[in-house]
Amino acid sequence: MSINNYIFLASALFSIGVIGVLTRRNAIIIFMCVELMLNAVNLLLVAFSKMHYLTASVIDHTTKAGTDGQIFVFFIMVVAAAEVSVGLAIIVMMYRNIHSVDVNFLNRLKH
Amino acid sequence: MNLIILSAVWGLIMMYGGVVSKRKSTPKILAIVGISILLITNLLEYYNLFAIHVDVKGMLKFTPFGLVFNSIVLLSMLFYFLLSTEDFDKVGAYPSEYYALIFFVLCGIGLASSFDTLLMLFLGIEIISIPLYILAGSDKKNLKSNEASLKYFLMGSFSTGVMLMGIAFLYGATGTFYIDAMNLGTGHLQPMVAIGIVLLMIALAFKVSAAPFHFWTPDVYDGSPTVFTSFMATIVKVGGFVAFLRLFDNAFGKMQSEWQTLIAIITAATLLIGNVTAVFQQSVKRMLAYSSIAQAGFMMFAIFALNTFAREGLILYSAAYCIATIGIFAILAKMKDYTFEGFNGLAKSHPALAFMNTVFLLSLAGIPLTAGFFSKYYMLIGAVKNGNQIWLVVFAVLMAAVSAYYYFRVIQAMYFREGNAEVAPVSGRFQTILAVATILVIILGIFPSLLTDLLYY
């Protein structure tokens, strides 16, 4: 399959995530949209990694090209996990104080 | 390398120090000792005397620029800790956790000032950001602090997603994460490289709060506990800028003509929005938040110009901006009332504090004989030498004139208004340290080469 299909799929997922972050008002859903963005990047990195491997392996059969893309994906997963743990803690802290996870509520506090 | 390893280790020591010893003074002493050790080892690494060597496979590169920058950050941190340890106790019951998180942020700054692959850039930016989400929300019962923390978290993770997408596209176009191996700038611009550069530019503009991606800044800075606002607005912001400069200098420097106009627009918008909005603020804390956006506009000149003046200017700007802003925030944290009226008559009751505050504010406004003047001068001369978009320099000078208005409002309130400013008791030690910072600001304003010469050791 051509690389363009993967780029298209990843861009679509990423755009859905961006639109979700910008339009939704529920903190948990915004958070899920951010995760969707990160996973679109993971998909794209793996696809590019395979692409670079295939182009390099034509010349050299034992090439290691493309492995760093897949390693990057693991780093993204680790960082995303750290972000989830901090982010959910923040959302729970907010829920304890106002019994809601609606982002609009917070904007009322502006002076 | 020293900074990266030792700050991570010292963060753990701080964390468990709070478990082992229940005495209130232990975390303060540990933090000040830790930052002094980091500063000394970093300076030793600069003179090649003592450096921990780890094989990083070329992922990090330690240049004099990065090491001098680290030293400035650590010196400002030393001032920050000496001035604000008392405020840490007011925020929560377990201050050693906050110190630990701050040391982890310093580890991220060490990565941001020395990365040589996009992987390390990503990790550095994330290690800086994640502890800050917690610090912003550390006042758990305060709704404003909750709001700040949630907003910072959502915006921060959003910009991380954008940055990663940019990195993925660059990887697709070049097949490597190593900045040296990318070899951009030969031939015509590929669409994937263009998308990657624009997305990285947006993400880093988010992190350094440059317009039009600045909208989270005032709420976050206003809502967070003052002592952490001071940290976020200074150390973290210049850390973001050094990553920005390194990336655009080393990786995209050769294709500057392609993206320079975009940076010029971001710079102009940041200067305009930061300065004009700051004029209308009633709270000094919120005014300082907008002023930090305005100062970010001046620091953007380093990325616009990308020459020796820009690099020297960023070093000088980080020192001038960090020390002055930390000093102003330390005084602000002692005030009962954060509005401009709260400063009325401070000169009568506390002449020394008022004088030092004046010097810091003058430095931020860029008045000669203070460090702020030469840092702005270097930035603008860099843009003039670069030669493109001279209108931007004229615009920046105009905006610097606007900024004088709101800085002088505080000075006017302190000296020429009647009133009794309520100030929490200040110790003699606090005033002495502030005086040292003031002298440093004036010395850098007279001999800026003391700092810039260090880059060519």
C-alpha cells in the first residue's frame, strides 16, 4: 500500500483530535482527543519507519534504517502514560472542588 | 551532562529527604545546597575540569552556549530559592515535593539546551512541562489554581501533540531524527518538511507563549501560586527559548528565508498583544503575565535573526529577564494587595525595597545602565545586521516605549502616591540577597561583555 494512504489516515485522525480539543467542553473528552492526536503520530511514525526500511533494504539487505522511528513510538507511549497520570489527577482534583468536569465552569472565574 | 544527571538525582534526594526528616528547615537547606552543587559542577564542566561522561550516541552535544545558558539558569535559580523558600511553606504542607519537581524541571532544561536529536528535544520539553502542570495546581483548594493547572495541562499536551506531528513529518521527509544528518536546506522545499517546520514552530510558540498562541498564559500565570508563577515566567520560558533557538539555528538555519516571514509575524503579534494588553491591567501579577508575553516578543528576535548578536543577545536577555523578574515576583509575593494601589506609598515605608523594585522594573523596560538595555540592544542590532524586515525593528522600539508606561505605573505608585502599602515582614537576609541581584543587574548593564565573552572561551 502506498505511504500516502497512511499519511491521509494519520492526518485525518490528527485533525479529528484537534477539532475535538477545540470544540468539546468536557475535560475528559478533550483529554481523549489529545490522546487521539498522539496515537495518530504513532501510526505515522511506524508507517514512515517501514517506508524508510523498505527503501534502504533494496540497496543493503541488512540495513537498520527505520528502527529509530519505532523506538520513538515507545518514548511517546511512556510520556503519554506520564501525562495521563498527571492529567487525570488534575481532573479529579477539579471534580472534588466543583463536582463537574465542564471546562466552561472554570471560565466563569475570570475577572 | 552534569546538570542532567545531578538534577535528576537531587530531585530524588529532595523527595526522600521530606520522608526522612520532618524538620521544616531541611528541604530549604537541601534545595540551596543542591542548586549550589549544580551551579559549581556546571561551571567546572564549562572549564573542562569535572564532567561526567556518558556515551549518548551523539544525541546530546554540550556547547559553550548551552553551558553558559545553564549557568545563568542555575544562578537565577539560586536567587529564586534564596528569596522564596518562605513562600514554599505557605503553598502546601509538603514543600519538599515542590523542590523535587523543580529539580526535575531543571533536568529538562539541561536536555533542552543541549539536544542534538528531535527525540531529546521532545523529552526535554516534556520533562519541563509535566512537573509544571502539578506545580500550577499545587494550591489544591483554590479554584483559580485548579483552573490554571487544568488549562496549562490541556494546552500543554495539545501543543505536545502538534510538536510530535511536526517531528513525524520531518522524519518522513529525511529518515532520521539527528539534526546533523537531516541535511535540510539543499534543493527546493519539500511539502512534508514545510509542514514539519510550521507545526514545530506552532508547538514551540505555544511553549514560550508567543502570540497568537499566548491565550493560556495570563490565566495560568494569574491562577498559579505566586512563587511558582515566578518560576514559570522566567526559568521555564527562557528554557523554551533556548530549545527554540537551537532547533531553528541548527536544523532549519540554512532555509531561513523560507520561514523568516512567519517568525516576523509572530514576533510583531507577540509584541503588540503583550504590550498593549498589559497597559489595561489592574493587577500587578496579571500585568507581569502580559509583560512576560511582551518580553517573549523581544526574545523572538533571536530566532528571527540567527546570528552571533542573536545568540549573545539571548544569553544576555535570559540573565537580565530572569534576575529582574524573579526579584519583582519575590517583592510581589510579600505584598498583601496585588493591585497597583497595593504599591501606593511603598517608598515611604520600605525605601530599600522600593528602590530595588524600581531598578528591576527599569531593567525590564530597557532603560540604559541596566541589563535590560543591552539585552534589547543586542536583539535589535542582530535583526538590523540580518537586514530583512527592518520595519520589525522600528515596531519593536515603539513597543518598548509602550512598555515603559505600565512599568512606570508601578514606580509612580510606589513613589508619588499617598497610601500605606501592606507588606509582610521582610528579613534582613531577604533584602541583602535582593541587593546582590540589583547590583548584578546594574553591573550587567554597564559591562555586558562580562557575560557574552564567556561564549568564546
